[in-house]
Amino acid sequence: MALPSPHLDDRRFQQFVDDAKRHIQRRCPEWTDHNVSDPGVTLVETVADMADQLVYRLNRVPEKNYLAFLDLIGVSLFPPAAARADITFWLSAPQPETVRLPAGTEAATVRTEMEDAVVFATEEDLPVVPCELSRVQTQGGTGQPPSECTSDILDGQDVMVFAEAPRPGDTLLLGLDTAVPSCAVVLRLDSRVDGVGVDPRNPPLVWEAWTPEGWHPCEVEEDSTGGLNRPGQVVLHIPAGHEVSRVGRFDAGWVRCRVVAADPGMTSYTTSPTVRDASAFTIGGTVRAVHAETVADEPLGESTGVPGQRMLLSRTPVAAGDPPLQLEVSDGAGWQPWSVVPHLSASGPDDRHVTLDHATGEVAFGPAVRRPDGTLRQYGAVPPKGATIRATRYRTGGGRIGNVARNCITVLRSSIPYVASVDNREAARGGVDAETVDEAKVRAPITLRAQDRAVTRRDYEELTRQAAPEVARISCQAADPAAAGGTTGTGGADGTALRGGADTGGGDAGENAVRVLVVPQAVPDLGGRLRFEQLVPGDELLEKITRFLDERRAIGTRLAIGPPYYQGVTAVVTLHAYRSADADTVRRAALDALYAHLDPLTGGVDGTGWPFGRQVQAGELFAVLQRVPGVELVDEVLLHPADPLTGKRGDATDRIRLSGPSLVFPFDHRVRVIGG
């Protein structure tokens, strides 16, 4: 337990008033009216209130000393982190020349009466490169040579794009005249209904583009061809690594459509679809944008030539980044870059290093420390006297407000010719508010105890939070050594699971196996529902956490980092509504209550997310539904284990048990309302 903090003066307002009244009785006995209506008592209470405020400020001296101690040992507030989103810029029409969107192009959410617009700025230039279709080839399967059919399609002949009896691996190859990395490409195909047997809403096809790492999947924005079965167009988002390569005898920016095995319960092609005409053009591009304002070329002043000089940035707080600040010093011969380091303890007198306080924007150059023998030790170089110092680039802003849902960034704030609209296909993530003083006071004892080493479960959780503050939830659990090679991604209706995650460590794991479960930030769609893919951490996030923990884990500890088991849960509910209530309104409110209570990020009894490993019981959902406005009686609640990937549901039960590394995911609830 924490040591008790003594009150330097424990008197309060009422005690001051009572003491004053006792003194009045002794010093002025003729004053007998001590009620609050008396003007003299009012004056006494006014003075007592002022004294109470002085005592409150006096008692904060121990807290001030505590904060000063934390500052002395180097505990500083975590800076805010800026949210990032991939924003697609759509052209008004295909352009004959490249349309360039410079870095810093701004897009924002819609401003309302209640909320200001949330502004995002692109981090790099985006060239929207025009393209045309130059080659069409078909390939009968993996390892088979491609067949050239460009001239047949240009002549308007019907060409079977797959084998007569299509099978997985059959491919239609479309060659663009140039590479179009990060662009949105429209493929117009004139087809006829020959590829019967498939669901046009979910054809067994995958679109891919060639990159240096091989064929990379393309996101399909639109497919009006019904799986190449009718005239229409396919809008593809080409990956950033797209490049020109050779297939067969021809160089082109290749895109392919490949037949894959049909999903369970679905049928594949019985005959091949045909194409008699094809064309392609570029209609947009996608680039990463950040919710932070960039400050460039800010002069900070001149160097005094004295160690330990400090300067302040004009805009705070400074958002986290890599690097968070680009600093340059002019030494007469030109501008020299200086690096921001966490501390100067390892910096020598020739190292151009500075430290940065993200919260206050204070830039500190290295001090000179006198050693016991009288010599001075310089930590970090000192700029020459009179040298000009400037902040070349840093970002300010960030915070949770930047975590907006998908399809919310729709306003183009920068004037760019030929750009008609903007959109974010996925929610913006990564925005974290700056740490408060109260949060730092809670973190400091844990940091001192851990000493930047991961030993206990809490150490792993705290260090993971330091490595990736944008993570929504973290849980460290002892892992089965045999299963420590990775964590699991999703639990199916039959109890199966998909494996994934990052693993580090070596040698015999023995009993020293640790599993760190990571749940990333996820912003619900406009309907308030989370999608399963939002809860799977990306490879970049896992690699960052792995590198950080690998340097701090105990030798011999096997470490697995990844998502938890996500056990899908479907609730099938029957309830009765009051006669005065609208049945549709009650049903929507009941669905909202189910999704909110079982939410892995904000659900549970305390609203901090469904606890890891906690079972789901029908009786608990009875109580949740009974509190929904308009519900008279909850008749039945059945729980089904479900697989969010395939939609498969298990048998009905009144209780779904979860293991320690498991987390619930609400999926496809059904509510039937009687009456109303």
C-alpha cells in the first residue's frame, strides 16, 4: 500500500467557523445571534472559506514535492499520438497527364454545430499516374505458360478467360502500359453470362497486382460484372509496390484475376466466362494522412555557447513521431542536423544530441557535469556561440479525437485540380491523448519497480503500453510452452482457431513462456458496430512491440505477441414489448444493448471492455435486455458460439465458456419482438 501523506493542517471550513464562534462567546458575550442570517456570521464564514483555501494549498506541498521528485528521476509525460488514415482522392474524370497531390494536402470530416472538423494532412506526395490496358493473357493454372489473346479481344472476339471447366489457379492477366502504385484503376470489361454456377455477389475470384514481393491482393472497391458474367467495371486499389515486370514475352504493370476455391456452401464456375472487350484507366489514388499540423522552419534563436541551453517550441504539445523533431544548427559552413535522444547519459562531447519535452516543447542541449576529480564531463555537443538554431520540422496536435470512423473524411480542404472527392475506406487509428499528471503518478511506481525490465506480468503490460500507447487493451498471461510459438486470431464455432502473431526467444522454452495479448484500437462504423478485421493487430504494430520487449525480457523467456482468441457469440432473443412501444424501435435498442454489453473494447459491467476469459451467460443478457426502454418481458435468450470469418454458428446453449486468452466478439445478433 502507498505511504500515507500527512496533512500539514487538517482543519476544515466548519472547524474554522466553530472556533470563531467560540471565541466570539468569550470575547463578545453580548453577541448572541449566531445564526447564518446574521451579517457578522456571514463575515465569519467568508473568512473561514478563505482560510480553508489556504489550508488546501498548503496541503498540496507534499504532492508538489512528489512531482518534483518524479521530474528529478526523469519521469515525463507521454506525448499525444496522432491518428493516421489512408485517404483516397477520386478524380472527376480520367486525365491524360499525371495529377500530383503534394504532401500536406488537407482533407477533413464534416463540420457540424456540435463538433469541429477533424483535419488530416497527407504525409507524402501522391502521383496519380494515367494508364491504359496494353496486354491481355490467360493462364490455365500455376506453372502453365500464359496464352496471348490481346489481338482477339481488340477484334471483338469472345475469349474464355479461364479453362473450359474452371478450376482454382486459372488466371486472367491484364497488363497496364505503366505501373500505377497506390492508384485506383477502373477495368471495363464487356462480358456475357457464360460463367454460370457462381454467386455474382461473392464470386470465387481474387484480384492481385505484381510487386517486388510477388503477387499482392488488391482491394476491390466495386465489381459490377458479377464475377465477369456481365458487362461492367471493376474498381481496384493497386498496392503501393506495384511495378512493371515481365510475364511471358511482355513487360507491363500486371494485374491478374485468379480463380480460388469457393467458400463452404458456395458453388464454383461450371463453365468459363468470356470477355470480348476490355479497357483500363486511372480514376484516383490513396495516400497515408495524419491528424496533426506540421510546423516547418521555425527559428528558435541563437546559441549562447554555454552548456545546458534550453529553448521552447512555439506550438505544443509535440506529437510523437520518428523522429519527433528535426533540428538544425548553422555553424557558418551550413546547416548541421541534430538528433533528438531520450536522454544524454550516453552522449559524448562531440555528439550532436538534444532532448525534447513533448508536453512543454522544451529543447535542451547537453549539460557539463563536474566530476569528483574536478574535471568537466560534457554530455552532448554545445553549438558555437551565435549559431542560429531552427526547428526544421515537427508535428503538433494529435489525440483521440482523430480516431474517426470510415467514410467520415469527405471534405477536401486543399484546392487540387481534377480532384472531385475524398474518402477514407477504413477508420483512422492510432490517436492517443497526452498523458495526464494523475496517470503519470500511477505509472511512476510501476516504472521504478520494473527498471525497464520485463519480469512480472504487469511489467510486460506496462512496457507494451510504453512501446505502443495506441493499443486499446493489453493482457499478459502465462503461455503453454508448446503453444508459445504464436497466439491465435479467431475462435470458430467448433472450437478451432487460426494461428498468428509474433514470436521471439530461443532455446528450450521450459516453463518461461509468456503470451502478450494485444487488442488494437478500433473505431466502430457509423452504425456503432465493430468489424472483426478491425480487432486484428497489424504486422507493423506487432513488430514494434516485439522489438521493444525483446530487448527487455529475461534471458530464456519465450515470448509470443499477437491477438487473443476471438470467440464469436450470437444471441438469439425473443422479447415482448409494451403496447405503446414501437416494435422496430425496441428491436434496434435491444440490438444496440447486446452489442454494447459484449463489446471487446467498451463492453462489460464497468465499460472498459469484456474481461479476458470471462464466460458469457444468458442470465446476464436477460438483465441487460430488461433495462431496454419499451421491453415488458424477456422471453428467451439463446447463445450460439459463432465464427466471425465464415458465419458458421454452433448449437444453442445458455453459457459459453472462454479460456484465459480468449475475448468475446459479438456477431450477428437476432432479436424478435412480440407486441408493440
